[in-house]
Amino acid sequence: IEKRVTLELKVLADVGLVGFPNAGKSTLLSVMTSAKPKIADYEFTTLKPNLGIVEYRDFQSFVMADIPGIIEGAAEGRGLGHYFLRHIERNSLLLFLIPADADDIKEQYDILLDELRRYNPEMLDKERMVVISKSDMLDEELMAELKTELDNEMPVDYMFISSVVQLGISELKDKLWKLLND
């Protein structure tokens, strides 16, 4: 008697980093943890999830997963979509990264959310937050304009960060810890 068993590995993490290619997910993981993911200025540098442990106060920690970039049509399998999306299913909190230079931040968030919904509607039940990455590229005036726009449009908490200049990183750790433990 012969039996064939297929096991499917899904990453288990507290926080899953979700975004399009080149949104800054790997850079954020490298800044918040001691993980050393490959970082480069081309799409799909990350081809498999990377995990890192975020050290928090009083020797507490949580696990963060850098999920490979999602593209439109991922729910239908485009760009290794199913392979990438399955790793998001077992994360407690989804942290959406959208670069500050995106044409329409809310639209990018909606596209990512729609890909998750089409892959598995239960993923929309997860706690989520949006991070506007690469915010060091914005001057104060542009950031103020974006905040006004996002305050009216964004249905979830959001914040501006820059992994490169460490803008908002400690505040992000605090916010993630609070969301995971409330």
C-alpha cells in the first residue's frame, strides 16, 4: 500500500507585511528585526517569506513576516499569487505598506484588499493597519496634504514611516504591540 501526502507550508507570524513589489517591506523588516532579507531596487527581490523577531520592551517580542510583493491578479495566480497569498492567512495582523510616492494611496490599499478578499474573504476579518513607507521623500507641506486626504478616505489606522531614516519606527512598534495585545 502506498499513500501520497502533500503538506502545504504556511508561515505563522504575528504581523504580516503586505504590499506591492518595492513598497519597502524587506527594508522595514531589516530595520525592525535582526533579519537580513535581500534588499534591492527591483521588483520581486523577495521570492519567499522572511521572518524576523521584533524585540519590544521588557524582553517581549513579536514575529514579523515579510511576504513577497503582491500584484493585481494575484488571487487568480498571477505573479506566483497563490504561493505568496497563502502565507498571509496565518498572520494575526496585516500591515499594508504603500510607498509615499504612490499615485493614489487609498486606491493601492483597495487593490491589495481586493486581492486578499478574492483569495480568501476571511482574511478581511484580520486586524489591519496601513503604513505609508518612504515618507522621507515628502516635505512637510505634502505630508500635511496627504494626511488631510487620508483622514477623509482611509478606513483604518495609518501612519507615515521611513525605514531608511528611522522615521516613526519606534511609534510603529508601539502601535503594533498595542494592536496585537488589546
